[in-house]
Amino acid sequence: MPTPIHTSTLSPHKHFLSLLLLLTLSLPSTTPLVPPPPPSTSTLPSDAVALLSFKSKADLDNTLLYTTTDRFDYCQWQGVKCVQNRVVRFVLRGSGLRGSFPPDTLSRLDQLRVLSLRNNSLSGPLPDLSLLLNLKSLVLDHNYFSGSFPPSVLFLHCILILDLSHNNLTGPIPADITVLDRLDYLKLDSNRFNGTIPPLNQSSLTFLNVSDNNLTGPIPVTPTLARFRISSFSSNPNLCGKIIGKECPSGRPFFNSSSSGGDSTAPPLIQSQGVNVVLSPPSPKKKHSRVGVVLGVIIGALILVAAVLCLFAVFKKLRSRERPSKSLANEAEAVNSSAVTEAEFVDTATEAAKEKKIDTTATEARNSAVVKSGNLIFCSGEGMYDLERLMRASAELLGRGTMGTTYKAVMNNGVVVSVKRLDASKTAITSGEVFERHMEVVGGLKHPNLVPVRAYFQAKDERLIIYDYQPNGSSRSTRAKPLHWTSCLKIAEDVSQGLAYIHQASKLIHGNLKSSNVLLGSDFEACLTDYALSVLVDSSSSTGDPDSEGYKAPEIRKSSSRRATPKSDVYAFGVLLLELLTGKPPSQHPFLSPADMWDWVVAMREEDGGDDNRLCMLVDVAGICSLTSPEQRPLMWQVLKMVREVKETVVVEDDARNT
């Protein structure tokens, strides 16, 4: 048997440890067995509360996995994008939402720029959205929303895109929708709107669709509405007017229909010397006698007119016998004039059918002819000017580029545009038909980071492209010194978004990316110009400008016959980013490996030593884009993703600094 150990035989130190162990085992456990409760809504950020409140009513099937456990980040929730910890974009397209759009939820996201709930199963009326004063895009199509047009939308003066199509909205389209003077895209089709179409007069409006509703009456003839095709108004049987080539019925028929005779209205009551006298309606017999009198007068007048015409014909015949040669000459001239007029109409109708791909009826031909004011072809319908007015405009030289000269044109009606006059010697290899087909495709590109092409013109040795005028100049004009890294990041994101759109939406390329072709819009957003024009120019011609040559990828410089590619656009983007970071044009960029770029950029930016980590991330993007081998360069959508990751990292770092 083992000898028992008594505590008295243990050393004091071991005795203390034994007592401590025994005491610890005897105490009840204080460690919680369940995780801590989620934070209450009172402790959550206001934007997170707004999103959760929306989810509680709009996501009855709980498809959105929005959790509020420890260390949650609502900016990482599905469909949410933040800037400086504020929600600026909420996009849930086809996310299986079912429920209603509750009031006082998303309207509290006062920094929201984009709201899209497309293709879900949301129903009920739309809430008050008037507090979303920064909203630029509202897309709610393909749901089951009901009620009237939301009047609160009329307070969203920054709105550019409004899509309420394919819902169950009723009532009239408010006439005050004309106050949305920045509206570019309006889609209200496939609802049950009634009443008349408002006199939309926004010059910015480039897309409109109000088809498949119950709209009635004449379509107002405004310069804005006149530029859209018949399909924008189709499936509204009671619409009429010049724009759709359908005559409107007269206001009141000369004779009342028989059905109106059954109207049970009370006879008129008049007073005569204090006595009420009821005027009885005329008897049917008197009505018939009056109708007979009117018809007799009309028939008599027709007979009189016929007699006068006969006398005139006899008189003309007598005169023609006296001067036969002159009459024959006049008749021949009239026949020839009629033939020319008919030939011109047939040619116009045929041309309209080819260009617009619509039926060559007389009405359609006239509508298509409106699009071409002379030879000035508008990409989105009729403009507020024609070729003659454009030629009379006062012109100011903006700059000379590799493909032509750019002017600022101010017309006598106050319209200001930018006109690109292409160099005839460089575009001579492109036929007129190819030029026109290509410009139709380029004119169809629509993106916030592209300067829109409004019209184009070509004649012998003359080709013009008309853009919106951008008053804030280009990114090159700000190159007196290196831009702050935040401006570099903003321009890099805008430019990469525009390039990615060109590559993916149209399979085209920019082909001439450089700082002078990155213009700053009204909100100082970066917008690309001169895009997709390089294919019109002889690729073997040299620009002679060392800066422009510096944007060309190595594989393009090696072979003069090689065309630009999406990967060469990526290379030019890398060079542009280095130019923004250093303030140095491409002709002053040393040939460096990506590993050596960082030291050079820091040397050009001595005052920004505190932002080394952020600059390093942007330099890394520029380095990988400007690799010599095109196979090693990323695609443009991958570049956009890298730029956005840099932006998200900056936001996280800023949040960490503020806490």
C-alpha cells in the first residue's frame, strides 16, 4: 500500500500551491457559455440602422445575410459601397427581395448616390425619398410598386437616371418633372400612367421611354421630345401629334352624335321679372327641320362653287388656245418640277429607311430626316442647332492634338459645344461610309466618365465631331506640380471606369489615352474624350510629339502597322498614373523597372512623405500596368478592381486613425 502524503510534510511553497488549486476548483465558473448579445440599434451607426430597417420589411425571405455580431462592417454587406464610412451606393439587382419599400429607412442615407433595386418582388407604394438630395441614379424597374408617381422624386435635383419601368404605377406623369434639369435617362414604360405627356425640355435628356401606358392627347412639340423615335411613345393608343405622325381628332364635331341626344340634362332655367321660366328643349321635328336647312345651304354653296370652277376652266381653255406654245411650256415645266419633287421624296425615304431601319412611309421619312440637319448627324436625335448655326458660331482654339484641332464653339442661341476637326490627311484612309458607321457606334456609348458625342459631320476633306463642352479643362492643365494623392486616386478610378466600360460594353478601345484627353466635368469628375477614334487614322503616321509617343505601348512603337489593343490602353493608363503622381510628362519619365519606380516617385514628391503607404499602392498599380510584355499586363476591369481596393484600404486606415 502506498504511504499517504500529509500536508504537514509538504514545504510551505507547495502547500500554498495546493490550497490555491483547491480554491480555484471550488469556485463557480464565471466564463459565459453563450456569445455576447449583438449590439443594440442605439449603438449602431445611423447608416447601418437604416439598412437593417429596410431589410426588415423588404426581405421577408431573409435572403440578405446582414449580421451585427462583433466586429461587423456594414460597408461589406451585400450591395453596399461606402466612402469614409458613409453609404454612397446601394445596389441589389435581382437579389430575391420580397416585401415593401418601408418609409424612413433608405431615405436616411443622406450621402447615397446610387440606389438600384431592379428585378425584385417589391410591392406597395414608393416612400418619400426627398431627403436623398445627393442621389444621382434611382433604378426601381421590374418590381410590383403601385400608387402614383412619387412626388418626392421632384426634389432630387441631382438625379441623372430615373427608371420606374415595369411596375404598376398609375395616375399622371407630373408636369413639374421638367424641374429635373440634369435628367439624362428617363424610363417610365410598362406602367399604367394616364393623362398627357409633360412638355419635357431638358437639353440633357438623351433617353426616354414612356411606351406601354395609357397616355392620351397630343405629344408636346419641344426640341427635347422631337429628337426621340416613335418607339419611345408606342403602345399608347390615344397619343397623337406631329412627333408620331398621327393626327389629333378635332375638339368638337359639327353635328352631335345620336347618342348625345339621350343625355338626361335638366333644361335651362332663366328668370324674367321674378318668375322662373323653364325653357323646354326643341322638339325632334324642329331639330330635323334645322338640319335640313343647314344641309340645303351647304349643298347650294357647293353647287355655286362648282359653277364658278367650271366658268374658270372654260375661260382658261379659251386663253390656252390663244397661246398654245406658252401653255405647253408651262405644262412641261410643271411636269418636270413634279417629277423632281417626287424623286427627291423617294430618295429621302430610301435613305431614311437605310439609316434608321424603319418603314419607308412618308411620316417615318420625315421623322428620320429631322435627325439630319443638313449634313450634321445627331447621335441622339435632333439637337438645338443646325450646321448653319454651328458654322456661324464664335470659335476659340482649345488645342491641337494627334488627330486634329479642337475648338470651343459658342452659338447665338447660347449653346456651347466642343468641336473636333479631324486632320484630313490622317483620316483619308477611312471612307465616308465606314466613318459614318463607326461614329454611330461611338455615339451610342453612354457613361458618366465619357464625354458624350452629340453629333458629327462629314463632307469633302472635312470631318467634325461635336462633344459636350467641359469647362474645367483637362488633367494636364493641373500639372504644374504633382497632384495630391487623393486627386490621383479619384482620377485613376474615374478613368479606369471609363476605359473598362469601353472595352466591355462595345469591344472598342480608346487608342489615344493621355492627360490632355482626360477632361474634368462640372463636378470635377474625370471624363474621357477622343475615345475610339484611333482606328480612323493612318497608324503609320507619326505624331512628332514625344509626350504622345510616350503613351504608346512598346509593341505599338516597334511596329508602325500594329493597331492599338485593350492591353495598350492599359499601358497608357499606367503612364498616365505616373504622370499624375509625379507631375512629369511621359517624355521625362526614365526607363525604370516596377521595383525602382517607387524611389523616383518619392523623389518627385518630397512634401508627401507622410502618405508613403498610399502612394506605394498607386505606384504598384502604375508599375504592373506599364509592364513591357502585354501578356503580363492586367485587363482593364482588373485594373479598376485594384484601384478600388486601394480606395477601400485607405478608408479602413482612416477609420482606424479616427478610432
